[in-house]
Amino acid sequence: MKNKRILLIRYGLLAAAAAFTVIGLIKQEHLEVWEKAVKICLECIGIG
């Protein structure tokens, strides 16, 4: 019974993570993160 609950929790968390990843990709959030990362990197080396 305890193992069944643990598996249910694991699969639930996996499904939630996959859902949030898909939602983020649909909303194109990865592009915003990429732009911010580039700006930070350019500031670190003194170009931006």
C-alpha cells in the first residue's frame, strides 16, 4: 500500500513537470530566458 502511494506521487510529479514544460514551450518562455542569459553573459565579459 505504501509503495503504491509513493509511485502515485512520483508519477503525479512527473506528469506535473511535463505539463509545466509543455506550457512554458507553448508560451515561448524559453526565448525570454535565452535572451536574459545572453545579456548577463555579455555583461560579464564587458561587451553589453
